[in-house]
Amino acid sequence: MKKLFAMCLLSLSLSGCASFLNVETLGKSTISGFFADVDGLKAAGLGLHRLITEFYDDEYIRMGELAGDHMSLIRVNASLAIQLIYDFGSQPADNSGYPYYIWKHAYEICTNANNILYYGEQLYESFPDYSAEITKHFGYAYFARALAIFDLCNVYAMPYNFTPDASHPGVVAIDYVPGFDSELPRNSVSDCYKLIISDLEKALECFAGETERTPNFISGLACKALLARVYLYKKDYDKAAQYAKEVMDAVPLVSREDYVNMFRKAQANPGEGILRMNTYDTGAGMRNMCSPLSSQTCTVEPDFLASFSSDDVRKELFTYVAEAEDGDEYEGKVYTAICKYLPIKSGVTPAENRRCDPFVLRVSEMYLIHAEALCLGGGDLGVAADDIKALQARALGKTPAEINLVYNDSASLDRLIQEERARELCFEGHRFFDLKRRGEDIVRPAGTSSTLKKLTYPDYRYNLPISQMEMQANDKMEQNDGYDK
């Protein structure tokens, strides 16, 4: 069987671009020819964004929420692969499910990034007038590789502090174009994080001097925001707070009046996006899962929905009122649904603009990172509380001065921060990974449709297994504990 990495090497998978994109596999000479000019590099950059969009919309966000405790699965409409994630029943042999596809698609991002970095180097000499454009695309590649490896660690490896020196198995931190027959072992989580941070620092250098915020594209601001998240997961609280504050100072929170439309009218209101994937002609994965007008697969757990006060603007994102554009059989009917992925259709043309672009990074998360980092890192608890007050004030239509947070110490404030984080970032792909990085149990409500009501940390099922296809193809690959070799 051909190695999975070799398959990724041969497939550029840039389905959002033109020219060679209808060809599934290409030899090295073809790849080299494609990168013979700057137009090829630009197409590769667009394709890299397309791969990230599809990875988040089809897999990563789902994984982060289905494996948590706030999403309710409607089993009769769910595929077996979705049910296995929800029930923590995935096995290495599930080659048509998440153990295979998250691994495969994340490494497609890595491979395409590595191709840009390797083959694009020649363009500096051939096209000196385009050096700034070339450097920007190198920034795209460094960021994308860092994001993919970080996400892979979240799915397949235990948290950074699982061992004192983070020497436990991570994923393959691939930073070069491998040979066709390469067999690559897993790196430690420590080594994975070293590459992630190094890549993001290099990407920041590539975006030096950038002043314009472009949420649909990777940017220097996105590098800082991802560094804040990475350092929070690493429990380097000083650096997490530092990078989060830099982003907070650069981008304001969206107003209460614009909050709902930030999600439901993406084309008109990018809102507080730092990196938000454009789904103009793709990206129906989360929309199809959440829509109550067809085979709705998931909705919000009633107990979690009850945690929102009646005057919380975020609660509006759980009520879907069918529009005339939905058809006569639905118009006017009211449904409970996750509306962060269900666009408002009325008055929005063309139809492709009726979309809810998924966030990878947005500024509200930076407030939550900043607060948690200060709280757990020995910082000023009053400043951490102010971060949470800003989010709650917007949600409740009050001023921060009107918000009263009751806490006695860092532990009680931390609990308030986590409760606010759960409400603010719900169904954006964070919940399971938050519980995992903090070493917390997963406890579902008694009425959940899952066959598993509680998962006690550090149960082996906090990691997905490495796909059987990868295990068979790569003799150096190490399976996660608890799963058959």
C-alpha cells in the first residue's frame, strides 16, 4: 500500500483554483512546473485557504463539538461516522470515518504548505519584483502548517502537560517534502509545539509591515491570535496573555446590535473575525448538520440552552424562524437549531451570499484567553474579570460597570471564565478540546442520546486512534494507547 504521506505529496488538492486542479495526482515534475511562476504560487495560496475551509467545515469543528457535552445528536439522521465520534466509539479500522479523514485532510494542508515553501523558493530569483507577494504566500504556508499540526495534536495526542516534559507521542511534525517511500515516526508533543511556534514566528516575519485586516485570508494578526491559543494550550500564560492583548488592541468587539448578523450574514458583516473561512461556493458541512429544514443531525442540549438568560443576545442564535425563501411548507415555523451556521436568506442575493462563514479565530476568544491566562498565571484578577465583564455586558445589553462578577480567588474566577467561554464560543469547535486541554471529565446530561454519559480524564478515548490505513502503510507509526495495534 502506498504511504499516506506519499499520497499527500502527489496530490495538491487545490480544488478551489483553476488549471491543474481537476487532476487528482501529479508527479514531482508537474508540481515543479506549476510553481514556475507567481501565478502558480497565488493559485496554491488560494487552494491552501480552500483546504483549511473544508477541513474546518467538514471535520474539525464537528469533532470539537460532537465529542463535548453541549451538542445533542439526532441519531436517526446521523451517519455512523458521526455517531462513533459522539459515542467515543471510533476504531482504527474506521477508514470511512474521522480517524482517517482528519489525519488525511490535515496532512494535505501540511503537504501543500510544504510544496509552497519548497518549490516557491526559486521564484525569488526569477521574479524579484514580486518578492513581497512571494513572501506573503510563504506566510500563508507557515501559518497553515502550524495550524494543521496543532489541530492534529489536539485530536490524536494528549495535552501538552500530560507528561512533565511533553515527551509523550504527538503527531508527525513534517516540515519538508518527503520522498515517495518515506516512513515517518511520530514526534513528541514538545517537538510538535516547537515547530508550531517556530512556524508562526516565521509567518509573522513574512507579514511584517502589514496594516490591513483581511479576515478571509491568513494574516499577521491571525498569527498572533493563533500564538495566543497555542501558548494557552501549552500553559505558557505570560505569552498567551501578551499575544491575546495585542490582538484585542487591534480589533474591537462587535456590537450587540451586530452580533447575530455577524454569524448569519457573513458576507455583509465579517464582524470581529481574525481568520474566517470564505464559503462562497463551498462549505455546507455545518449548515447541513444544523438545518432543521432537512435531515437535521444536531442541535443544542436543552440543559446548556437553559444556561443562557432570556436577555442574552446569544440565545437568539438557537431559534430558527423559517423564511419565505425556505418554501411554503416551512415559512413562519419556529425551530430550535444552532443558527451560527444557518444564514438569513431574505434580501440576500445572489444565493451564494447566503452563508455563515466559520470562524477559525475571532477577537472574543482573545478576551477569554487573556482572562484565563491572567487568572491561572498569577496575573491581575481584576483585569481578567474586566475581560469577562466586557463580553457579558455586550451579551446582556449593559455596561461593564453594571456587571457584577462574584469570585473569591483565582479558582472561582477561573470557573466563571470557563462558563463564559462555553457560552461565547459554543459550537465553533472548541468545547471538547477545552475540556481535554484542562484535563476535565466529559459529563453529558442524563437525557443525552449518547451511549456514553461520562468520560473520565485521562481515558484513552480522549485521543482518536491512528487510522489502520496509516498503520499498515507506515511501519514507524505508533498507535495510541488503548487501541489495537
